[in-house]
Amino acid sequence: MPGPVPAFVELPPVAAADVPAVLAAVAHATRAGLAGVVLRDAPVAGPPASPRGVDPSVLAGRLAATPGIGVVVAASSGGHAPYNLARRVASLARLTGGSAGLLLRDGGVDAVTRAAGGAADPASAFAEYADLLRALWASFPHDALVGDVRGGRLADTARLAPARFEGRTYRVAGALNVPLDPAERPVLLADAHAAVVADAVVVRGATDPAGDGPARLVAVDAGAARAVADAVAAAAGDAVLLTTSGGAGAHVDLLERVVPALLEAGAVAAVDATTTLRERLAARALAGARP
């Protein structure tokens, strides 16, 4: 690797009582140069009484008030109808000025789509979901926003680009109600095995280095922080995703102590707070925004 790469921190579901401490720790690390956080979601299936923490998109909304924050929300296709998820992530992208992303996981087809008669096709449903998200994020260009209060006109409908998506599983006709500039559109991430649908992938464990393709966010245990450069180079990474086990206390320590130390030592690169998430990943595939 020619030099240090930006660092992200992965956070597990956060209990409501721990939110203030996590918000403060993320703000501290962001001021030091952290590129962003990846907010893991709880499993869709599981015992009803199991602790699930604050919904990642809700926590992300709180984090969006942090100047310079980059935030990625993880979500399963089986837990969210695509229109609803697209709208929530688009809102985050607008709040952060283009520093938001979605880590989409293949969890099958959501209950809303099934109830509406969507015929689940496992071979194509996940790719359809990803394509539909991109179509929705492009459906309300910022230059279509009019905001004429007296005239009662929100948008120039001639400039809208309704999704008009007709797939084997998903069908959506309309546009989102969140205007986005092309540079603000969310980055779509996936696990490495689903690279074909993603702008960027999360790489965990041994894997063959990539040539041209999506950006690679390489997961590294923060306990092996000294090996960050080697791990990123071995996986041809564009950024590093620092992980740790334990509860909120361990993650607060990672954000408040470990991340600033890595940045100060030059083991990872500090980011410019004015850049978008797409620019922070700085990948070959992200040189220009997708249409």
C-alpha cells in the first residue's frame, strides 16, 4: 500500500443508555480525523426479548449533527421495504452533505413486499433491491426542488425521474420526496461476496486482493492495530474498518483513545472534514458518482 488509508470504526447495536457516551466518543474521534462509523444492525430474526439497541438509522440521525461525520448504516433487505430504507438513507445523505452510506445485507424479501404479492426470486431479488435503491436515490434531483410556498409547488415535476422499476420481486413507480444532488447520493456497500451490486465492499478475513472493482473496506481487529498497514495492503484496501469485541465501554475506548493514537502515529490517514463519503473511500470504482 502506498500510504496510510482512512479509518472507520464499526459499532454494534447501542443501548439507549449508552447513546450519550457513544455520541461524545464519535465526535472526539471525528475531530481527530476519523473517516466515519459503520452502525451494525441487530439480526432480523431472534428472540423477541433479546436486546436490539437503538435502530441504526435513528442513531445515525443523532450522529449526523456531528460536524465532519461519515456514517454508514447496516440493514438487511429482509427487514426493510426498499422505498422506506431508501428514503431514510437519503435523508441521512442530505443531513451529512453526502457523507452517508448503506451497508446492505441479503436477508431475503421484506414482509411489506411479500404482502403486496412480490414473487421472491432468490437469484435476482438482492440485485434488484440494490438497483432499486440507486434508482430511488436518483429520482429527485436537487435542481428539481422549487419550494414555492405561496404557489404551493414543491418541485418541478418535469425534472423528476420516477423509479418506474418493474422487477421480478420489486415494483416501485414513484420518486422519493428527498431531493439529492448527485454528489450527495449515498454510497452502497455490501459484504465481499456481493461485490457485484456494490460501490464498496467490507472485507473480513483472508481474501484474494482485488484488481479493478468496488472500494474495499478492510476489517481489522483494533487489538492488532499495529498490523493495520499490513492487513490493508494484503487485501488491497482503500480504507480500514476497526472492530473490537465487548460492549459500549470497549467501543468508547476505541474511539477516544485508540483511534487518535493511530492517527497521531500516521498508521491511518486523517480525512478532510469537508469531503463526502465517496471521496473518503477514494476508490477506483468511486472516481465518479454512479448515475
